[in-house]
Amino acid sequence: MKKLLVLSVLGLASVLCAADGAKLYGAKCAECHGIDGKEASISGKAIAGGSGALAKLTGYKKGTFGGDQKALMQGTVTALSDSELSTIATYVDSLK
């Protein structure tokens, strides 16, 4: 019974994290990348189907990653917490 309860809680937490990721993505990313991540941004690339979003987002925040869009992205992610970046990254990495 305890295993079932733990699995249920973990499943609910996963659903809530996905919902949070979609909400944060919609507020911070969708304008440039599209609601489904398939629109080419300033870089000319879509982000759907990619991987490693957390490393990229963290790099943008620290100023150690990015090309032409580096300043724009840094301005977008600077105010986000590490937890929020992780939540967005998990969502972005799930986009196909």
C-alpha cells in the first residue's frame, strides 16, 4: 500500500512539474520559440526535438553560452531561479 501511495505522489508531482514547465515556457519562451517549440527563433533553429536545455539555459544565465541571441536570452533567464530553469528545461526537452 505504501508503494502505491509513493508512486501516486511521484506521478502527481511529475504531472504538476510538467504543468509548471508548460506555464513557465508559455510565459517566458513561447513568444520567440512558439507554443510547441517548433518556430525558428533569432538563431534560425527550432528548440523542439533538442536536448540539453538545462545546460544551455544555465549557460545563458551565466553568460557562458550563446551566439547572436546571447544577450536577449540572458535578459530573459536572469530573473529565473535554478528550479524554474530546471522546470522549463524538462519541459523543453520533452517537446518533439
